[in-house]
Amino acid sequence: MTRLLKGMLLATTMFAPAGAVLAQDASLTIESWRNDDLSIWQEKLIPAFEAKNPGIKVTFAPMAPTEYNSAVNAKLEAGTAGDLITCRPFDLSLAMFQKGQLAPLNDLDGIKNFSDTAKSAWTTDDGKTTFCVPMASVIHGFIYNKKAFEELKVEVPKTEDEFFALLDKIKADGNYIPLAMGTKDQWEAATMGYYNIGPNDWKGEEGRKALIAGTQKLTDADWVEPYKTLAKWKPYLGDGFEAQTYPDSQNLFTLGRAAIYPAGSWEIAPFKAQADFEMGAFPPPVKKAGDTCYISDHNDIGIGLNAKGKNPEAAKKFLAWVASPEFATLYANSLPGFFSLNSTAVKMEDPLAQEFVSWRQNCKPTIRPSAAIVGRGQPNLDLEMWRVSANVINGSETPEQAAAETQKGLDSWYKPAK
Amino acid sequence: MSDIDTADPEIAPIKRPARWHILVFLAPAFLVYTAVMILPLIETLRLSLYNLVDNQTVFVGLSNFITLFSDPRLAANFWNALWNNLIFFVIHMLVQNPIGVALAAMLSVPKLRFATFYRTAIFVPTLLSFVIVGFIWKLILSPIWGIAPSMMDLVGLKWAFAPWLGRPESALITVSLISVWQYVGIPMMLIYAALLNIPEEVLEAAECDGITGWSQFWKIKLPLILPSIGIISILTFVGNFNAFDLVYTVQGALAGPDGSTDILGTLLYRTFFGFQNQMGDRSMGATIATVMFLIILAGVSLYLFVIQRRIRRYQF
């Protein structure tokens, strides 16, 4: 019996690798935080690649978004990470590149398909080296329930006054919760709130760059103003919004109980799947009619090459495919709301996604202010903004206090280049 | 050992066979415990004395501890977590243990019907996973889908309902009470066992002396179960200062709102593993873990060397 067992063990250990070699499969693993997209990768994207590249097997291995960065870092350090690493924009991926964990991709086939703006999120500060292939950006705005708007005979607001008049009207009617947002998870308050409406006040890139240069501070009027507007949202949120989580907000909206959802475009696909009413979208309202509008068009996701990966050749093939217009079309249509960064124009079928992307024509795009350069230190500015935005909406902090706190945190480590 | 061989055979002790079986029986538990508890503990203590300098791990002495207590942000986070943890513990001591004792006292009343059923029902939450408990309570207390608002409405208490988990002033108390609900079975069981151990003769003698009912509980039973209450207190202390899971499932790793439910466990988790855009810092995490270890060690020593010696025990 034992002899038989030993024989079997020996056989499996000796012949199993041989079997793998015979098949000549290079297997690639993609590390990612997009667990929502697992089925799309497995059913659409990966088969499309594998059909063209026989012999390369790709596995998509997502994990929880909030744990992704620390987990993937630990894996990279231990040498157990997959060949392909999904890149967060700006400072987080830059840190990986500086540690030598991500390989430079300047000479990758297809990297020319991206403009400098698209690559900016994954390029070194001197602009010389790109280390991730840009995949998609997300746009912030408000998604609304068209049925509710028709019932109440209201129009899409253009200015902030119109926006609050609209909220008053929905609230007076009483059938719908005016705004579906909660503060329990904190990040909604900052991401769908502060980063969403703020660019109109700090004038998009202009303010963001001034903040990095040190000529503006978070305590300046332009940066406090969005907190003041957020504080005014409080009466229009649902009962008990302090304990309302992100999934709660999503469900309130898709069940048709709320009229407006402060959104990011990544919601489009899941909302389409769940809501049985027509949806529309409008960009963050401007202060006065005729003001230039600014939108948060945030480079959100890219993909890079593990510098110590086992199959760099196969991984490069995959990355070149990700950089191709073919992938751009496939990805943008499988995941409406993740807008391709490829220079080749991508035709999107989804009307809601088209609506979001149409704002690019009139409004000036910018990225989230806490993402680049000022997001590098401790305390992390992004997390600080989550916390104070939630506090401001809850009313436990004034807009001025919130701004002062974030600036103090920033001052503790950030010295603008003079 | 070799001494024995050369010594005078007449005074040599009677040779006993080596008792290898003791070692053999101890080895598995000892090895497993060393591998999963002692080594990681030593490694954590060691890591707290090291830090990354230019991507090299170097020995830095106590500088991590100095940073922890002198950096305004870290120190504020730490004291906030310690203070919350203390409140968490106090609520357990004031609510969980008295209720546990009271339930045990009621269960031990001989005339009580369905005692087994009550005992099991109250103990079941302790056996549930914290994930389930956290999720259930989050749903019950949800202002949107929860049954708490509608149930309170039925008895005309709708006005008293608030999104407790979302308010900084009530969130920590709410989470503590959820934990009390989950773990109240443990003090109940231990006290119940202690009460059953009190010999009938003692109680009968008390009755002959005219001590019955409440005064019997206060004067006879309570002094006899004091050692068990001591054990429960120390178990609660260790459990509370190691707590993490329930806060994590109910309030998330940020332990919101505004850090009001942040206890040492969640602070350690966020520091060690990182969260979202904040990178994990293993050395600082290990430093916090070491401080937690020292706090618990101090508490347990205080109990063992000061309090436990003063508790009188009765032998029957």
C-alpha cells in the first residue's frame, strides 16, 4: 500500500511538470481590485485574447478594493504576485514603480495609442517613463430617475440655484427621497460629493495645480465652498442617512425610491442591470448660468507589468492587446461607464454612457485633487477628505473646520516645490 | 546524567525508566502552540524594534514607540482608540457581566420551567460567527430596511429611533451593546456552573438562620461566586482589548463615524495592513500590537498578583 502510494507521489511529482511543459502554456494572472467585473473578464475579455493567442492562459484574480493595495504590495514584496498588476492612478502605482516592482513600458507596442494626458496618471514626475497601460477613466455627475422627473414635471438643473430649487420641489412632493447618499461609509461623501461638485469651485486643473504648487491652500474660499454646498445637502438626504451605506444608497436609487443619485460613471452598468426605469444624467451644476463647467474625469485604472513576473513575454503580449483599439471598444462596451483612454475614438452603444462622455465637449476635465502628488504622504489626503466630507454633511464639523483640518494634515508633510 | 554513573552505586537513586511519554504527549500541543502563537508573538515584538530605512530593515531601538507617542496624528489616533477601548470595556463590565450574573441567578432557581431552553437560547449568539452577528444587527438597525424603526413604531416609540450606528455620540455604545448581546452567554454559563456548585447544606443552613431570597443571594451566593466573577472580568478585559472583528464588520475598517468606534484592534489593522490609499506600515503596526500586548499583560498581572490573592475562597 505504502509502496503504491509512494510510487504515485513520485509519478505525479516527476511527470506533472513535464505535462505542463508539453502543453507549452504560459499562464498569466491579473491582480485587480475590480471584483465587480469578474464575470466580464472571464466571459468576454479573456476569451477574446485567448482566441488570438493560443498557448497563453489568463486568470483574473480580483480582491476587495480597500485591501487591494496593501495585499498586492505584500505579494510583490514576497514575489508571489501575478504577472499583470492593475494600477491605481498616480502616487500609489508610482511608488510601486520606484521600488522596482513595475517594469517600464515605454517601448511596449501600442503605448503610442495614448495621449500624454491619458498616460499622466502612470508616468514619472519628469514625464519620461510610463509604467502602466491606461485602461479607463471615470466621470462624476448625477444620475437621475427620468420617470420621477416626468411625474414631478421638473427639468434637469443647470445652476446650483436650480439644483436646490429642484431638490426642494422633490422634497415637498414627498414621493421620492431627493438625494440618495449616505455618510456611513465616508467615501461616498468625498467621492460623490466633494470631488464631484468641487471642480466648479476650484476651477478644475487650475486649482488642483495651484494646490500642488502651494499657491492655493485647502482653506481658500474656492476649496471651502464645496463643503458649504455639501452641508446644504443634509436636509435632502434620506432618513437616517448617517447610517446609510453605499449599497443602501445604490438600492434606494435602483428601487426607485430616490430621485437623484450623486454618481460616478462606474455605476452605469450595475444600475442598468437593476433599475427598471429610464435613467438620465447631468453634470455638477455651475454657480451662475454661463459659468464654465468643470467635471471630474478621473484616470482611474491602468494595467502594468510585474518586473519580477515569470512570463514577461506573454504578459507583454497581453499588455499590447490591452493598448489596442480592439480592447478599447470591447472594454468600453462591456463596462459602460469606464471610458477608454485610447486615442482612437471608441463607439459606445450605451446612451447613459454617451451622455456622461458628451460633457467632455463643453466642460473642462480634471482629476481628483487628492490623487496626484499631494496624495503621497501621511496622513493620506484622500482618506482625510472622506472623513471631513462625511463630518460636514453630518453637521459634526463646519466647512471651515473641515478645510482647516485637511490643510493641517497636508502641511505636516507636504512642502510645495518653490 | 553522567555524574550518576560514576557515583557510588550504593547511594545511587533507584533508576527509574525515562518518562519519555510525557514529552511525547506534550510535544504536539507545544509545537503547534509555539508555531502559531509564541513565534508570531516574538516576531511581532522584534518587528516593533525595526523599521525600514531606505528600503532596508534596520534595528532602530525604541524609536517606533517614540514616534507613536510623539507624532501628533499617531498619538491622537492611539489615545482615541485606547479611550474608546476603555469605554468598550466599561460597558461590558457594567452591562454584560451583571446581566450574566442575573440570568444565571434566575436560571438556578429550581422552580423555573424551560430553564434548559432559556439557557440554550441565550447562549446561541455566542456560538454565531461575528460576521453574522454584525450583519444581522446592521440590518436590524438600518434606518432604511431595518425592522427596528417599524417595531418601535408599533409601540409608539418611533420618535426614539435614531440611526445609532451613524452618529458619533451613539455608535460606540451601540457596537458595545451588540457585543454584549453576543457574549452575555459566557458569564451566564460560568456563573451558572458556580452557582450549581454551592452545596445544598450551605443554603439549607442559611435558611435555618432565616436568610432567604435576596439576602441569601447577596450574603451567601455572591461571596461564593466571587472567584468566578473575577475570572469573567479578566476574560472580558482580555477579550475587549483584543476586540476587532465586530467593529470591523459593523463599522468597517475606518471605524467611523469620525473614528468614534475606533478601538486598538481596528487601529492596528489599518496601520499594519493599510486601508485604501493609505499604505500599510508593518513596523508601526507591530509597535501598536506590542503596546496592546503590554496593556493586556499589565491588566492580567494586576489581576493575578493584586486582586486574585485577596479574593477569599471557600472549600467545602
